[in-house]
Amino acid sequence: MGGVVPLSEHEQRQLEQIEQALYREDPKFGRLVRSSDPRVHYKRKLAQGLLGVIVGAGLLAAGVVTHRVYLEAAGAAVILLSLVWAVVSWRRHVSRVRSAKPARPKATKGQPRPGPGRPAQSRRARMMERMEERWRRRQEGDRRM
């Protein structure tokens, strides 16, 4: 359970339309949804790693120019830690993409809903369910939320 599930081209277009409508309708909620996207986190971690390498290179250069060994050591340590951060983040991202399994057809009728005796849905699953319900209502012309 969990993991990345690839979408068909049609499903991807529908999802993009839903996202665009959501961002127009409720920008605050749209930012919240966007911030939980794993791709955003991956890009953010990569940018942090790059920034760390730049800062570390600056410290290293400052240590060389001023002949301060502690600045050189701090710069080298920051560069090393930043590279490790970026590589670990990249490897996690690649492993998640590779472990994605093909989507299975969903059974809509006869499939039991989680109830009191069933495990609770994840926060993301509940949010997606609410978004889908809002989208269905919008398509049917019912604007009540």
C-alpha cells in the first residue's frame, strides 16, 4: 500500500484540470496540496543541497584566502554534508519512481468502505476523497460544499 501509481494520459489531464480549478477556487488550500507533493519536496531538497555546496565552497575559498584552517574544514564539511543530502534525496526519489506499480482497476460497487472496524484512511487519502467529491458535485452543477 502507498507508493507512486502511474496515471494514464487521460487521467493526468483530468487531474491537471482539477488542480487548476482548485487553485483558482481556493488558493490557500491549493498551496497546501501543492506543498504535500513529493516532487516539490524532492526539488526543494535538491535546491538545499546545491545551496549548501555553494555556501561550503564559499567557506572553503574564504579559508584558503585568509589562511584559516577552521574555515577550510567547515567549508569542506558543509560541501560533504550537502552532497550526501542531495544524493540520499535523489536515491529516495529514484527508488520511489522505480517501485511504482501499474494501477489496478478499482472496484466501485460492492467494495466496503472503511468504517469503525476498519483501519483509518491516511490524511492524504481523505483529502483526495473530499476533492473528488467536490469535483463530482461541481460537474453535476451543485455548488454546495
